[in-house]
Amino acid sequence: FLLIAVLAVVAYLIGSISTAVWLGKAYYGIDIRKHGSGNSGATNTFRVLGKKPGTIVMLIDIFKGWAATSLAGLLVIFDAIPANNLVIFQLIFGALAVVGHIFPVYERFKGGKGVATLLGMMLAVQPEVALVCMVIFVIVLFTSRYVSLGSMIAALAFPMLLLLHPRFHPDNPILIIFGFVLFAVVVLTHRKNINRLIAGEESKANIGIGRKK
Ligand code: G3P
């Protein structure tokens, strides 16, 4: 049990790594939370600081979710849990990393929206489904130019794809439940984006159909 508790805390601390805030402060001397959408995430880093730092933040935030989720494998290696319980602990640790990203202990609990970290978790538990979600995200982004809309639709796609999957897998029910809960979390972190989308005021990425040359 001690190992489970320690790894759970480590998963949360990994998620808490505030990549966008720290990179912005260390290399650009700005607090990303005071610029653009005010979000401590990859999208806002792209928007405020550009492609290179945006890509770095995106990759590290994805990696955080993947790494925290993968910690669950240690529980099997050290015989703390039976192998058939692996997925549930992967999901718990991945979800803790997403929570850490949104409420980072190092940054007075003011973090991002959890999308890249959630993607990392999805890649660790269901890589094929995660890749389909990424394709859906890219399609929505390139057609609407709204990152937030793409994020929410991709987060919903994960449990929906598993729900509609013709081949039953014993892990599916728990994956679907966690998927819908995390989709609800993503909707909550995107409250302001949703209001802006409805009002037609959401900022558009300069990408895809209709971008400025
Ligand atoms: O990943 C977060 C994205 O969906 C929205 O970010 O900065 O446009 O609010 P932002």
C-alpha cells in the first residue's frame, strides 16, 4: 500500500510541473498566465511565445501524462497489485497527473486545462485510440481554427470510440468511465472558452482553412 501511496503522490507532482509557466519565466522573463488567454498550457505558449517554446511545452506536458500513467507498471513489477489491475492504476495515476497539471502544487494551484497531459495518459493506456483522437483534434483545428473546440471534441472522442468499439475488451468499461469523467474535467477547465465560442469571441489559431498568409 505504501508504494501505491508514494507513486500516487509522485504522479501528482509530475503533473504539477508547470512547463509553460517555468519556461516563460526562465527564458522569456514573462508569466504566461498574464498574457494571451492567461492559460498555462501549450496552446497559449504557441500564441504568446511562438512555435519552438509551444512545441517544447506540448511535448513535455504530453510526456508528463505518459510518465505518470506508466508508473503503474512498477506496481506490477514489485508485486503490489495483480497484473489484471494494471489499467485501473494507470488511470488513477494518469488522472492524478491531469489534476496536478490543472492544480499545480508549485504554482499556488493555478495551472492549465489538462489537455496535453490527458493525451499523454491516453497514449499510455490506449495508443491506437489516442492516435485517432489526435487525428480528430487536427481535423477540428484545421477546419474551425479553434484549439479549445478540438481539445474538447478529442477528449470526448476517447470514451466514445471505446463505447462504439465493436470488439469488447474487459478493460473497456473502466476506460470509458474514466474517459467520460476526464472529458467532464476538460469541459470544466474550458468554461471560459465555451462562453467565448458561443459569443463568437474565441481566438482562432493561424492555421488551417482561412489562415492569414
Ligand atoms: O489546451 C488548452 C486549449 O484547449 C485552450 O487553450 O489558451 O486557447 O484557452 P487556450
